[in-house]
Amino acid sequence: MAKTTSWWHVLILLIAGVAISLQIGKVPGAVPVLKEELSISLFAAGWVISIFNLIAATSGIALGGIADKFGQHRTVVFGLVLTALAAILGAFATGPASLLVTRALEGFGFVVATVSIPMLMTAVAASRDRDLVLGLWSVYMPMGTGMMMLIGAPLLDITGWRGLWWLTAIIILGVCVAVYRVAGRAVTSLPPHTRPRMRDITQVATRRGPLMLALLFCCYAGMFMAVLGFLPYILVEVDGLSKPLAATFGAVAVLANVVGNLLGAFALHHNADRRVMMLIGNLSMAVGATLAMMDFHPYIRVYGGALLALGGGWIPSTLFTLAPVHAPRIQQLSSVTGLMQQGAAIGMLLMPPAVAAIVGWFGTWSAAVPFAWAVALVGVYATIQLTRSDSLGSQVPA
């Protein structure tokens, strides 16, 4: 009998990814409040946004290898618990230093959990549904980020930023129970290695395919966070909008990424050309960044952010479906995913501070537009190199 997809377990795993991504979305709308209460600079605020990714930027592939070794269900639970505990500690931060440390711990838990989930999803998916399932997984970050940006705006006025940190921790712990008690009974990963093998990680890290996947994710995630992470701040400080309205507009722009992810997933399920999707995605991000950062009407900025998110959403949908193609063996899928997460984290770690530095030097947000186009061109280059590594239009083998 042909294997059928366990959509219930796919949903549980997707919810886990969405829940842990709330930790990303809680910061952009809180930046103005953090600046006032903790007296942090714009540059430091950029690091509060991006230091979440410090651990992933330095050890994503290694953590993926650990997940391959010890079992993805264990590492998912560990990552969720660690992230929640770090958020609770962050709620007691008294200055920029302590806040940055707890954000780094949140990032560690985030990457430990998220490098493991794609393997679990492939374990419960039929071969014919694998592209769709992995494409659906790409919505976890924008959905969690956008939801928290949307509900975070009114919550900030009620609970303050510390209450928001507590709320995300409680939600993640609740989801962790569901993952442990429900998904853990039926979702099983492929057999782990009998002992750690450094050559498995080296094999992944030296292949063109996984490296180009990581570079594409770096360009996508870095520009996504650099533009949309600062969008609420731009709308408040430059355009004079209220903080709740600016946070809402920022959340709407981020949630457009969910639509892009879903459109990408269903397009791939119907044999869309991956190369074309990624090229259009990079172009959309460059145009969207231009509209968001030039001195236009606030609504044009929001439209630009939404365009960046919508068109860019095709990129992660495509990249996750390519991970099994470029894994040397299916048992190394978490290592490939870890390398991709490492690339994404490097982009999210460095690009927001880079954009902030450019803006601080030139005194205008439009000065960062050439940087956005340069990042898009690097994404185009990586797409071309990936084409040489493997056929982007081919289907993932069963």
C-alpha cells in the first residue's frame, strides 16, 4: 500500500515552527519601547533584532549534524524548552547586555528546533506530497513573526515588553507539550548514526549545492529582516505614525510573506520551474526594498514591504524542496537544513546592523537602496550556480 501523508502531524510540527518564530516578531514593534526604557541606540537595536541568530550563524550545520545523530524529535523538544526559558530570563533584563545574552540563547533554541523539523516532516509525508509539505514548512517564520508583530502592538500597551516576553514563553511551552505528547508518538526520524561522523558535516559543507542554498537563504533572510525589521521604526520616526499603527502595518507586510510561501508551495506542487521562481523572488525583494526605503508616502513604504515579502516568499518555498535534492544522503537532511539556517542567520545577523550603519552614515534610509540591489544580485548569482549544480526544474526524488 502506498504511504499516505499524516497531515495531523504535519500541522503539529508546523505549529511548533510558528510558535518558536514568535520570538522574532516580538522585537520590531518593541524597538521604540526598548530604546526608551533601556536607553539603547539605533545600532544596538539592530543587534537586538539580529543577535537572535548568532548561534545559528556560527554553528547551524553542526547543530543539524547533532540532530541527525541523536534524533530530531529529541532536539525539537530541547530547542523549544530552551527558547522558552531564555525568553523568561529576557523578561528580567535590565540593560542592553543582558537582553542581548538572552536573545542569543533564544536563537540557540530556535535553530536546534527548526533544523530538525523538516526531516520529521519528510518522515510523515508521502513522496508525492513532499514538495508541498516542505513548501508549507516555509511559512513558519513569516507566520509566527507576522502574527506576533500584529498582536504585539496592542499587547505592548497592556503588558509592556516584559509581559510580551512572558507570553511568548508560555505559548512555546504549551506547544512543546503537544509536540512531545502527540507528534512524538507517531513521528519518527530516520535511524540516527551509530556515532558522530565529522566527515558527514564536511561533505555537506563542501558541496556546491548546499552552499548555494545557504547563500540564497542568507540573501533572502537578511534583506527580509533588514527591511521589515526596521519598517515599523521608519513609519514612526520618519513618517510620524503612531506606534500601534506602524506595528500593524509592519505585521501586514510580514504576513504577505505567508501568502508568497503558500503560493510558492502550491506552484511547486504543480511542477513550477524553481529557477524562474527564485529569480522573480530576488527581483521582487529588490524592488520592494526600494519602495520601502525611498522617501515615499507611508502607504508606498508598506506596499514595498509587502511586495518584498510576497515575492520573496517564493524563495524559501523553493529552497526547502531543494534540500533533499542536494543532501548527499537523506540521513544528512538536517545537516543541509542546518547549513541553510546558518546562511539565513548570517544574513539576519549582519544585514540589519549594516543597513543601520549605512543609514547612520548618510542620514537617510534611501542610502541603503543600492545595498538591497547588491544583495539581490548575489541571490541571482547563487541561483545560476545552483542551476549548474543540479536541475532546479526536476522533481525531488522519492
